[in-house]
Amino acid sequence: MDNSQQDEQNELQKYLEEKAKQEQEQKKKEEQEPEPLSAYDACVLKESAKIHELIAEAQNRPKDE
């Protein structure tokens, strides 16, 4: 593995760790505050999650030269 691939792996690992941490915090928050999300907020969160997944997939793909 060359250095740039290792850097990408490190970045992806950091991203996944941060995402897991955020999900845990969100779950805790939901348990404390069971307020329902507005339709708008739910849509924004759903689209944001899709974007983050697409970014992670793109980072995993080998780069074409």
C-alpha cells in the first residue's frame, strides 16, 4: 500500500469512528429527548446520511490515472 492509500484509509477510519460516535450521541439524545423530528429535519438527515455514504464509497474506489 502506498502512502496516499494509507492516508485515505486513515481518513476513512477516522470518519467511521466519528460517525459511530455521533450515532451513539444521537441515540443517547433521542432517549433523553423523545421529540419527533419535523418532516424537513428527517429529510435533511436522510439526505445527509446518503451523501456521507457516497463520499465514503468514492474514497474507497481506486483512482483512475
